[in-house]
Amino acid sequence: VHHVLHWRCQIYYVFCLFMAELLFSWIQLSETMVLHEGLCNLVASCMHFFFLSAFFWLNTMCFNIWWTFRDFRPSSLERNQELIRLRLYSAYAWGIPLLIATIAACVNLIPESSLLRPGFGEKKCWFNGERLSIFAYFFGPIGILLSINIMLFVSTTHQLTCGIWKRDDVKSTTEKTALGKICLK
């Protein structure tokens, strides 16, 4: 019960990955069949949304871990504070992917003259392969999130190592090595 916030974030993360992989598997298995263009666009947009949402939920978990270990003051969240943070995380992790996926779906409806048209359903039920559009709608946001996650990881590791190892009760190099392995895990 103590870490409900982190568990909920993990559940949403796994749910998004499951849905994205389920749709991806369905597309891969149905490649021999010709899907209706509208259905193909819908599946591609949903798959796009769920993949993005999974990475955004991963980002919220990284942020939550960083927030927890940013200093070593004892902090216990009350239940209503956890609910408020979960709502904020939900607005972020569901809202921004929904915005990106909606923009991609709407731009996909514009005739082929559009520069960043994702091309859902043209060659397959995913992006049509143009590098600029897949970068703008998929790899770009994911790359930004992964960069932020790495910065949060480095900051968390720094806070843990400098905060724990500065204390007098951790003196031996064996203890420091063990704590370093814990941080890497």
C-alpha cells in the first residue's frame, strides 16, 4: 500500500506495452490479408498512441524515482497527495501521446503534399518509411524522453552515491562498491 503510485505507473506502463505489442502482432500476422484502409489507419494510430504512452509512463516512473531520491528527507505521501500526483502523471503520460497521435492521424488525412505526413496505411499499417515523419512523430519524442530518463538516472545515482557515501557509517570500499552495484541495478 505504501508505494501505490509507483505500482500504478508500472501497471499503466505494462498495459500500454501490451496493447501496442498486441496491435503490432495483429498487424504482422494479418500482413497476408489486405486490411481496409480505414481499419489500417485506426490500428496504426492506436499502436502509435500506445507505444508513445509506454515511453511516457516510463518517463514518469523515472521522474518519480528521481523525485523520491532527490534528497534524503523522510517523505511520506498522504493518500490524497499520491492521487494528485497520479492524476498529474496520467495527464502527462496519456495526454501528450494522445496529442501527438491525434496530430499524426489528422496530418495523415491531408493529401500527400504534406511534408510530415506519416503515411499510415500506404505501404503497411504503420509509418510509410519516410524518415522525417517517423522521426517527428515517433523517434523524436522517444529520443527526447530517453535523454531525459538518462539525465534523471545520472542525477538519481549522483544523489544516492553522494548522499549515502558522505555519511560516516559507510566507510569501507567494499560497502561503497556494494552500494554502487545497487545504484546500477
